Amino acid sequence: MSEASSKSPHLDRVTQNFIKNLEARDTKPLYELTPHEARQFLVDLQRATHSEIEAEISDINIFSEIAGNIDVRFVRPKDSNEILPVILYIHGGGWIMGDKETHDMLIRKLANCTNSVVAFVNYSRSPEAIYPTAINQIYGVLKYLYENPQDFNIDSDRIAIAGDSAGGNMAAATAIKAKNEDGPKILFQALIYPVTDAEMDTESYRLFKDGPWLTKKAMEWFWDAYLPDKKLRKEIYVSPLQATVNDLTGLPPTLVIVDENDVLRDEGEAYARKLDEAGVDVLSVRINNTHHDFLMLNALNHSKAVKGAFALLCKTLNYKFHK
């Protein structure tokens, strides 16, 4: 995702090798690719490491009055017929990339480690669709799941929302929207290295503007695709960090996971601090020796960073779901 250097002293060996292999391919930076080329790059990268985690998969088209037809992939632990909690999962990829294939390993792992159903929203990506299209689709799916739990054998009292990167941005926005509109009750939210602000002027942006992996130029490209009108980027459903403490009061308990070498690190931690100021039960954790997207990237699946962060994510969700 970047012209990143593998010489960083703050990356573990698995991650260093991943970056070195990318550099050897001499691929263009993302922002010099077309959206189609960028999407194919991520698909090909993820296909190189195959998931063998068993799960029951079903793709269902859901109709929402506010957003029309939306494709949702449901991932359930194999041979599970009981009523289960549900995780509404919103994928990352800069609003441009990512789909049910690129995140297949992650959501299979998540369904199995939490004994829950993962509802993976295939929202309309940018630049073909811009804000607020995807937010409306995600909120439409949330409402449908809440109102029709019997269709999916899920427990509407145990709905969590989770997302990585741009997906973390939209998960946070959806939680705020559900609160503001007196919508479905969300039990818990997990925000994984989330985008929380369009300002791009933090210390971590200055430190890691050239990577590793994610760069400032890539983020500028993502933002321009998702919401070309810069005047609208301060809206709280676009930049949750711009929300007031009052806006955030009453949000569900939250886990925020960030990583050490990431332009998005500081804004994720700042959002966690603001949630805390608002009285939200929040835990913020920084994972060192890795970079952005580490939980999603199949090639890093066996790194200590992924194992530790995923164990924390699963344990926290299990506590909320099954206590």
C-alpha cells in the first residue's frame, strides 16, 4: 500500500519480510493506480495466503428502505444451529478496496473465536459511490438485523459492530448514528486502527507519512475518493473525532486497537480519549512492532502482533457476548 521502507527498527521480523517482499515486486504506489487496479492488487496479495478455517458461509441480499439492496455475507461457526450473537463487520481498504474475499480469513477467525455470526457488509465502494452512501447501507443492514433476527438465527440483544481502518471509521459513525436516531442498541464496538479525522495533521502523520505500508499520499487519495467536498469532512459521521463530548455520551463500550507505525495511530488514540471523556467504557491498546492493516493482512497472520491483538479482540467480544 506504500513505497514503504523495510529498514524500520520498529517492525518485527515477519513484518519486515513482508515489506521486503513487496519492495522486490517494485509495484506502483496505490495512489498511482486506478481503483480497479488497486482492488486487484489487494485481492492478489491476500490470495497468496489461503485460509483453511472452516465456517458456514451464506451470501444474502438485504433490502433496506434507506439504502436499497445490499449484499451481506454471513459467516457462522461450522455445524452451529443455536441462536448466536452477531458482529456487524465493516471492512477497510480506504473506502476504495476490500471485499468479502480480502477479509475472508479475518472474519472466519472472528466468527470461530467468538462463537458468533459475522455479518460482513459489502457496501458500495468509492469513487463510484461517495459519502454517505456506504454509511446508509451499513445502518440499513444494522436495522434489518435488529428487526429480523429470526431470519438469521441471531440474538438482537447481542449486536456488536466492528471495523478496520476505513471500516473502523464507518463503524464509529454508525454507532453515533444509531444513538442519534434512537436506533438499534449496539452492545459493543471494536475499532481497529480506525480513521477518525480527515485533518491528517497529527504527529504520527508526520512520523510515518512515507510508511511503512500506509502513506499520507495514499490517505489523501482515499479521502478524495470517499468525499471530494472537503467542506463536508468535519461532519461527525465523516470524522468522528470532530464530535463533541456530548455527541459521544451514551455510546457502547469500545475497544480501540492501534499500531505503532501508522499515520492513523494518533487519531485513533485521540478518539479513545474523547470517548473516555464522554464517560464511555473504553479500552485503547497500541500494538508495537507492526504497521497499519496488520490484522487484515493474511501474510502477517502468524506474527506476534496479530496473535496478541486478535486474542485481545476475541476475549473482549466473548466477555461482552457470553458473560
